[in-house]
Amino acid sequence: MIPPIDKMDPAILNNLVKCTKLSLSSNNIDKISNLPNLKNLEILSLARNNIKKISGLDEMGIYNILLLNIRFFKIKFIFIIIEYILHIL
């Protein structure tokens, strides 16, 4: 069995410049990282991780997201998500 991922490593993920769908679900990720090179990303799944706070989505450089899966988060600060959604509409 492959061990779960503990962090979003920008050094690796930013090389996926043509990626349109990225699933990092069911890992031990606790922080969302900036991913400015993923400009083609349309679907990002981060469900079932240990992320407790989402902030800086606009700083990630991801503006073409059509689906952001954050199910089963232990989110304490959800206002940033709402602000981000209103910004992209």
C-alpha cells in the first residue's frame, strides 16, 4: 500500500502545467499550497484530508476551477471559500 501524501509539494505539482483534473483525496494534507502553474486545472479534489482552514485560493493562481471537492473537511473558517466563489462568479 502506498503511504498517504502529507503535503502538497509545489515543486512537483507545478510541473503539471497541462493537467485539467487533479485528485489528492484521502491523504494527510493539512495545508493548501500555491499552484500558480496549474492554469488549465478545472477539477481539484482535496476531499478526506486534514485541512482545517482554507485561505489564499486566489493566490494559488487557479482561476479555471469548475469543481472544487472539499467534502469531509474539518473546516473552521469557511468564509474564505464563500468569498472566493463569489469572486469567480
